[in-house]
Amino acid sequence: MSELPLRAQLAAVLGKGAATLSRATGRGDGSVIGGRIALKVEPDLLAQLSRGRRLALVSATNGKTTTTRLIAAALRELGEIATNEHGANMPTGHITALSNHPHARNGVLEVDEKYLPQVLSATNPAVVVLMNLSRDQMDRASEINLLAKKWRDALRQSEAHVIANADDPLVTWAGLGARHATWVSAGQRWKEDSWCCPECGGHLKREPDPHWECPECGMHRPDATWTVDNRSDVIVDPNGVRLPLQLNLPGDANRANAAIALATAAAYGIHPKQALPRLREIRSVAGRYTSVVTNGVEVRLLLAKNPAGWLESFAVLDPPRVPVILSVNAQIPDGKDTSWLWDVDYTVLRGRRVFIMGERRTDLALRLETDEVPFEVADRVDQVLAQLKSEQPDITKVDVIANYTAFQQIRTAYGRVQ
């Protein structure tokens, strides 16, 4: 901190004070308000706090909080890490994260997709991690093709080393703007937003998976040096070495996140055999995948905030005998527009007992009815558990899938478990 100009030091101190007050009064973790106060005092604070550090920026539509946590865990092999691993992913949160760790020479910052060009310019990072792009909060953000173009243009002005998912055409097109890139075959389950070539608009040929190419302009999937083998639960590194993952986070999406994390750690000089044990220690990320036992029933929390996220959550559901609770809100952090519900295929829930909650449960009810998925309406998770226990005394598990604010409300009811 002492290396900063006096004005920047004052801004950082005032920001930390505001954050502490916010936590003490129960208004939140202080990440946003602390950064906001600091920026009022020194508008250039993010750039000043970033100088002399080797930062990695992590951006995507889905999975960036988890991947940030995984990368931060791996990079702790190098010592103290500055990170916003609980999700305050705009410049205010970045300022708080860097201010809280003034002596950390390495850092990992989750970055909201819309803010990536701005943060890239301010922080001059060593590494930029790009994972996936799909439609999300269209009333707040822009069309994803425009977003990819902004990423690409920003990367053309940067010397950062890009770690990117070669299986996502939009991410690849953005990443091709960088001077240096490492390509990871991390998979792409949701393909509905990338059937057209981002370079020329032609229809992409997407067979055999994961290959893709544009017959019109020739743009094609780059050769990946890191690969996920989901069937064997391994990652193949650039030397062809097969590394057993054995994660405590479920599903193909988290194997993809881990592959990205290992490739990023390698860019920092950390061998995968050093990084993997740290990744295996993580069981939950900001409440995601947490299981809480209440009244003898294990309740597992899953976050899904857009069509791609719901598809990944469905993929890790327990067998059909396990009931599922779906909860949807439409507050500002969620996006006010719930029309995206119609892009999700809910037929996979047929044959499973389904409960619906949240401020927009009527929208969800209409969508489920259209897909001929029977459902029951509820107000709270504990209400559902009480009903299930009275009807099925031997029930032991329930899955909960919720979008952002609905997830936070449920998480708060269970004590904001980590």
C-alpha cells in the first residue's frame, strides 16, 4: 500500500472502512460499497492497485466464479493471492479485492463479461481466461456477438496471454484477437447461440463434435493443447499426460472449469501435479453445490441463471426418485426478462417430482405446463421438506435449482454456507 500515491492510499483506506462498516451492520460483504467509495476519491485506483502485479482476468457467461476459485487455489502455490472469488465481479469489487491484499504479487479477478474490455485496459493483466459466451440478461448486457467483438478488439490492444475454450466459436473468435493463446478443449453442451460463424455469418458445420468450421470463410476450431476426457474423468495436458481429476465438484462443466484452471496455473509455471490437489479440496463455491442436512433431508443447492446454466444443472441432478425444487426471480441482478425460460428444455424433468417457487413461479409454471411436466407450487424450501417428510418418511435428498437472487435468498435461509 505504501507504494501507492497518497491520494490512492487514502481512497483504499476509506474503501476498506466502508466495506468493514457494511459487514458490521449486516448490509453485505462490503465488496461493492467499498470499491464505490474508493473510486469516488481516486477514479484511477484500479489501474494504480494493479501495477506491479501479475493478474489473471476470468470472464464467461457461466462458471467464472467457480473457475476463479479453482485458479486462485492453484496459484496459492506461489503465495498470497488477491482475488474476488465470492463474485463481486465489476471494477468496484476488483478494487476491494486488490486493496484487501496490498502485498500480493499475483491475483485472479472474476470479471463480468460486459466490463472485460474496461478492466483489461485498466489492469494490464498477464493472463485473460475466456470460457464461454451465451445469452444472459439481455435487458442489461448486449447481444453476445457484439460482446465477443468488444473482447476481440480489446485483446488486440493487449499483450496478455489468453487461455480460451476452443470448443466455443464465439470465444475462439474473440481469443483470436490476442497475440498469444493457449487453447483448451473444454466442451460446449449449449450450442444454440453459436450456429453461425462470428466472422462472416455463415452457417457453421459442427460435426463431429467438438470440431466446428465455417465452409464460407474457413474459420475453424483451433487445435487444443489441453483436453477434457469426461468419460474417464481425466485431463490430457500438452505433453499427452493423462491426469485423473477426482474433483469434489460435480459434472462435466466443472471438469471443464478445472481444465481451464490447470492451463492457467501452467501459464504461471505451476505443474498440474502441484495444482490438482488444491483443486480437489474445493467442495463448494459461494454456496454452489453445497449440501445442507435439515430435518434429516440433504438439500443440495445449484445455481442456474440462463439456458446454458440450467442445462448443466439438469446434467448433475440425482436419479429421478430425488425431488427437485425450481425457483426463479426477475430482479435487477437476474435480468427482468424471463423469456429465456422458453429456451430451456424441461422435458428432462418428466417422471420426477417437481416443486416451483420464486417471484416468477407463474412464468415457470406456464413453461413447465407447455412441456407437460407436472409440478406443485410452494413458498419456501422448508415447506416442501415438511410436506415430503409427511408423505415419504424415508426421503433423504432434494435438489434445488435457482437463479441468482432466488439462490441467494435460499442460501441466506441456510446461513450462507460456503
